[in-house]
Amino acid sequence: MELWRRREAGLAVLAWLPLAAAAAPPLRFATDANDQSGLSPAVRTLLRRALASLGHEVQFEPLPLRRSLAMTEQGLLDGETMRIRAVAEEHPTLLLVPVPLATMEVRGYVRRGEAMPTDLNSLAAWRVGYPRGVIALEKLLADAPRRVDATTRQDLLRLLRLGTIDLALFASTAGEPDIDTDQTEGLVKLPAALHSTPLYALLNGSHRALLPQLTKALQQMEASGESARLRSAAWAASAVKP
């Protein structure tokens, strides 16, 4: 009897070992290395919570957007965190998770007392500055003839104060706190966004089975109000400054 019990215990251990060894590694998602708004912290929080509810750990890797897109297509990464729908349409091997994680707004600043543009179609006479590497902004400004890119928000605001540019544009998210007033002295924020567009997660094509599960988890978080609470908490914790 004792020999039988030892044999059964040994078989149970042997059966458990392959399962432990096969534990799935964390999913690797790219996040925008150039993002200086509250978009990235809020989106990371939502994805982390949704994937955790499905039993997945997630690891976020800050990378330039163009590099990360190529890596996700090649299967070197599992997904992307903040992409406009057009990117998914241009890269059909990637899977769009059809629940917006955030809404990107194009906000701008001008020097106090100067004219303000009303939309992106009226920028032909403006010298426009924008953050380098933000692909969504680059696409929107493709027809603007006088563009200047800069590495940081500080650089853009400095160029605006110096008169090198007439308008500084930033990608922010709906509901995100404004840039601190001590950073915008002598400047005025445009009263309304010039453009807005939803941002989505993308998955590598190998995760087709995960797509409906992640979609449902995010939909439930939106319906319950959990997503809104997580976004607000992430914005407050990030203390966004230029």
C-alpha cells in the first residue's frame, strides 16, 4: 500500500512539472517611447487590468513607433498599445482590438494675443511645431507646408516663445489635466481640440484566440465605469508636465 502511494505521488509530481515549465511568459506590448502626455500611463493601466483578468501578465516596452510596429508584425512583440485604426488597415496581418483605450486629442498653444487656428485645414500660413515621432500627428500634418518637429514639449514651448513657430501642437487625451501654468507663461491654449481620434490596441496575428477574450474584458470594464476610474487615477499619478 505504501509503495502504491509513493508511486502515485511521484506520478503527480511528474505530471505537474511540464505544466510549470510551460507557464506562459508575459505578453510583450510596445508603448510609445516619445509619448509625454498621459496617454501611455492610462492605456497601460487598462491593458494590464484587462489581461490580468484573463490570466496574462504583460510587459510594456518603450520603443519608437515605427520600430515597434515592424517588431509586432514579425512576432518579436505581442502587441501595440496606442494605434489609430488606419494603422491596422495598413497592416492587415495585425489584429485590432475594437474597444478604444483612449481618445487622442490634438491640442495647441499660441503666443498670448495672437491669432488662433480653428482647424487643421487652416494651417497653410502657420509655422507648426509638433513632437517628433508621433505618427498620428505626422499623418495629420502631412499637407502642412511649414512644419518643425522637436524632441520634447519643453523644446516646442521654447520655440513658440522665441517666435520660431506660430503654433505648438501636442497629442493629449480627453480629460487629461492641462500642462502646468508655470510652464505656459505668455502662451494661450486653444479653446478646443483641433482633431480627435480613438486609439486602440493591436495584437500580433498569432493571438487570434485572445482577441475576443480581450475585447469582452475591455467592454465590461467600460460598461462598469472601471476604465474611466483607472484612466483618472493614471493621469493623476503621472503628474503630466511638458
